[in-house]
Amino acid sequence: MGAYAIRRLIWIPITVILVSMIVFLLVRFIPGSVVDLIIAQMQPVGDTTIDRAVIEHALGLDKPVYVQYGIWVSNIVVHGNLGKSLNGNQDIAKEIEHRLPVTFELGLMALVIGVLISIPIGVYAAIRQDSIPDYILRSAAIILISVPSFWIGTMIMIYPSIWWGWSPPMELISFSKDPIGNLGMFLLPALVLGTGMTGSSMRMTRTMMLEVLRQDYIRTAWAKGLNERIIVIRHALKNALIPVITIIGMQLPVLVGGSVIIEQIFVLPGIGRMLLDALSNRDYPIVSGITLVLSSFVIIVNLAVDIAYGWLDPRIHYQ
């Protein structure tokens, strides 16, 4: 397994470079230009004294795209610097460092909520197959998969404020100052974000549990008179979790992508909201920097998921 992990680690920089190249190029095909936005902010109505070429030269946008990419990569490799934003001249690395804990906390809480709800419910639905609770839980899973999380979040923001005059906090509560208030602020958006993965994970858990429970070694355990809890948790669940972990690993990028909208709805100053603002302002370095950080995180998580297979099932060997 060690050699396998090393080979995967070697491929991580190559994958990240390819992703960064694609994003670095594609973001420049978005209609509009940051130069136009800057001129519109600086130029009074009817004034034509601002020179577009001067702004492009100051921002480094007058160079070919491949030269811009080379400068950006060299700054990262040599100086560990993601550059400055085009609109505001902010240090991108410091801004990401400031906002990343918000997105990380939101995604982690959504993941924990999704796992704590989906796996026990999926196991219960499997061991009570074709019962009334099973039908109810399967229908609930289909509803959770079908309803978009951003729609649920929008409804939560609108209707409670209309009916009861209540809305979630609009200002970030620091965990160090008020841990309870911080968790309470993140609980609702994390619950909304985690509902999408809950339905699919629950259905996958149920399906795999049903398959494992029909195996010969499970029937042997029943014949030996073992307790149902021991059979389900000790013998069946561990083998059934391998595909479930794969699904959860695949959903992590979805959680990251969903946080873009959820952070905007619940006014959370995280990476997702920063990315959306950067796209609106055509701030290319911010988009590229955020993509670099998030893609590295997703690749490392996928590696951790692959390594977890061997821990869950000792029969799996990495060549």
C-alpha cells in the first residue's frame, strides 16, 4: 500500500497542473473583461481620458496567456504566492486563508450530518426490507435527491422571515468567541447542504447491505445464533461500506460546489462566495487560486478514500 500511495502522490502535482491550466484558460473565455469593469468604475460619464492599454499593462494582461500562466506558476513555486487580485489588489493567499475555515466548517458539518443520517437509516431500511418504514424511508430518500439544496435554502431564508419575522444570522460568529453560536449559525446551512448527499448515500447503504446480508457467511452467522446487532455491525456493515465510501468521496466535490450557492444564500464569507464574486468581477487570479486549492483538496481526499478500501477489506491489495 505504501508504494501505491507514493505513486498516487507523485501524480497529484501533475493532475493539479492540468486542472490549473484548464481553468486558467477557460476563465478568460467568460464574456466581459475586468478592464471594462475597472474603467466603468473609474471613468465619469462622458469622459474618455482613461487609457485601456495602460490598465492592461499595469495588470499584466497585455502579455500572451501562456506567459501569464508561466508567471503565475513561477510565483507559486518560487515564492509560494498566489498573486494579487485584479480588482482591489488584495493578497489572494491571505484572503483564501481567512475564508477557508468557513467553507471547511460548512462542508465538514454537512458531511458529518449526511453520514450520521444516511448510514443508520440505510442499514435500518435494509434489515427491515419491504416493511412500511422501508417504503417511507426510500420515498424520503428520493425526495431528498430530487429537491435542489439551493431551493430548500431559499425557502428557509424567505418563509420564516415572512411568517415569524426570523432569519438566520447575517454576520459571521467566530468559533473562538462563541462556539455555541458559531455551531448554531452553521447548523442550518450544513443541514441544507447535507440533504443532497443523504438521499443517495442512504439508498446505496441499503442496496449494499441487502447484498451483503444474502452472503453465505451471514447466513452462517444467523445459524450460529449470533445477535442481530453483532451480525449487522461487525460482519455486514464493514463490507457494505466500501461502495458507500466511494459515493461519499465522489460527493465531496459536490459539497464544495454546493457551498458556492449555499454561502451566497446564507451570507457566509467562505471560499464559495469569494469564488462567485470573483467570477462576477472577472478576477482571474482569484478564480485560478481558489481552483488550485480546492482541486488539491479533492485529489487528496480521493487518495484517502482509495486507501480506506484496504482498511475496510483486507482482501484488497494494491499492486
